[in-house]
Amino acid sequence: MNKRMYTINDKQIDFILNDIRARGVEMEDLQYNLLDHVCCMIEQNLEANGDFENFYQKTIRQFYKHELWEIEEETIALQIFKHYYTMKKLMIGTGIISAVLMIAGIFFKFMHWPGAGILLVLGIGCSSLIFLPLLFTLKIKEKKETKEKLIVGIGTLAGILMSLGILFKVMHWPGANMMGLGAVIMMLILFLPIYFISGIRNPETKVNTIVSSILIIMGCGLFFTLVNTRPSIKIQNSIAYTNQKVANSYEYLSQQNAGKYKLVMSDTVSNTKGLSEVNKKCNDLCTSIEKLKLDLLLAVEGVEFKKVDYKSLTMPDNFDIPSRVLFDQTGKAKSELNQLKKELNALNVLASSEFKLDSSKLIDLSEKPAVHEQGMELWEVNSFYHTPISLVLQNLTQLQLDIRIVEAGCLN
């Protein structure tokens, strides 16, 4: 025998509708949809003589986790953004993948294993270009006040810049300091004051705001430490001493070659035509390299030097500006380096054809094993790209010395 179904009257319908409104549901369509669902559940499951109010309270709780108005927020989110849950899953997935890749990359970096660079690029790149933008998109939909949206926007942008700045710093790519310092300034001057003032006023978020602010300041301080990490003074002085010693050797050999050239040119037996050509090419090459060194110093130090003074360099470990001066945005050598390589190769050919001197072993322009990656890379990339200014100057001065050695070989 079937039990009799409960029949809801108009008074009870008004009671349910008013209660739904009182619980914070403001959308009319959603109000009547909920009303319809609740009424159907009560009529189907409540006995004819059952307790309506108690059964209603149990029934309405099935529609929410904390408060009924949450269902309206979810509905709005779904209406505004149809793929909300898909993006939420994608955000969580990319966050986990990014964290795993970054941890693995850092571990590989410490162990000096191959593949560390790829793992770090994938991990930080995934975090900066997928995870954080998705987090921003989802959070901005949840925030109602303009101030809260502004905090999320500034924080996300600063986080992206900070992540990319650290990646560029670790990979020795140009632009790392600019992005990182921009992120720190944005975080300390824009994000932190707005976040701290708005959060400290609310007793419920006061403690979390203070703790989060301290962590942000600590993170910015750690990044400053990473940016300002430089070799010790002893190492810097050692590099400067080595550079000056190579420069002294170059100047000494230049003087010796000039004196010997005058003597040899008076000898009727000598190949005066070939020697004149070699001397001119060597002088032109050394002059153009010296000009390139002074141009690099002007770009890095901001001061115009008449002669390179290796001990007075204020930023000996700066590799951003030399890379930007000598290479384009794609990492290809600019015309100055290409022309230098062309002239050096011409000197090798001249020394071989006129004097049977194989100078290609001394001025070696062939590809070299990559410094930061596996495989081979061009001579100009290996010698000057992502290289501190102190070592760039050293490589250029060594090149001048090698040119004079080749000239001395031809004179002999």
C-alpha cells in the first residue's frame, strides 16, 4: 500500500520563498528554481502528517555547504564564465606541474646535472604564463570591490615579473635585473600599502595580513640578495689584475712589432707587400676592438673612457648591457661582431696564403661547446653572449694580443 504524499499549501510556498530571499539569494529566476526543487522534494519525501518546518530545514541544507547565497555566486560565475570549473582544474594542474618542474630544476641545478635549465624554464614559464594568469582571471571574477580587484591585479603582475626575473637571472639572460627590480618596486610601493591598509582594518584578516606582509618583504629582500650577489673583492681584483696583465702584454708586443716592422721593411729580400697588408689589417683590427671596448664601457659604466682601466670598473659582473650592445633580441650577433669575425677570418687567410702561417689555431673562430646548454654554439656567442663585462673585455684584449702574435709570426 503506497503512503500518501504531502501537499504544500500557498502559505508554506510563501514561507519557503521568503526564507530563500532572506538567506541572500537575490536572482529571481534562481529563487523560483530553488523553490520548485524544494517543493518537489518535500512533496515526494514527506509523509502526509509530517513536520513541514523540520523537514524543510533538512532539505534546504542539501543545497549549500556554508550559506545558501553561495549557490548564487556559483551561478553568476557559471553565467559569466562558462568554463569556470575547467579553468579551475587547469589552474590547479598547471600549479602542481610548475611546482614539480621547479623543484626538479633546482635540484638538477645544485647537482650540476644536464637538463636543469630546461626544467627551470618549463616550470617557471608554466607558472608565470599559465598558472598566475589563470589565478588572476578566476580571482578577479570572485572579487566585487574595485580595491580588491586592484590588489589581485597588482599582485599577479608583480608575481609574474618576479618569476620571470628570477628565471632570467638564473639562466643569465639579459633583462633579469630590470624585471626583478620592477616587480620589487611594484610590490613594495603599490601592492603592499594597499593590501596592508585594507587588511589591517579587518580584525578577522589582521593577523594574516601582518604575516603575509612580512613574507612579502622577506621575499623582496631575498631577490635583492640574488640581484646583488657578486664575486668577492679578491676574485674581482684577481680578474682585474689578469686583464691588466694581458693588456700590458698586448701593448709590449705592439711596440716590439712596430720596431721590427720598420727594420724588416728596409730589407729588400722581405715580402714587403705582404707585410704591409698584414700590418695594416692588424692595426685596423686592434683599433676597432679598442673602440668596441670603450663603447661597451660607456654603455655599462655611463662614463666615456679614453683608455680601459680594469680596476676602476664599478659593475664588473654586469652581463645584461654587453649582451644588449653586441646582440639583438633573438640572440644573434650584431653587425659589429659579424664584421669583426669576418676581418679575423681574413687575417687567418692572409697569414696562411702569404706566409704559410696557420694562425687559425690561435685565432680560433670555430664553434665551441655551449656554456649553459648541451651542444655547440658560435664563436661570438661563446665568447661574448651572457658574459660579464670584465670577461668580455678580457676576451677582446686577448684577441688583440693574439692578433699581434700572428703579426709577429709573419714578421719572423
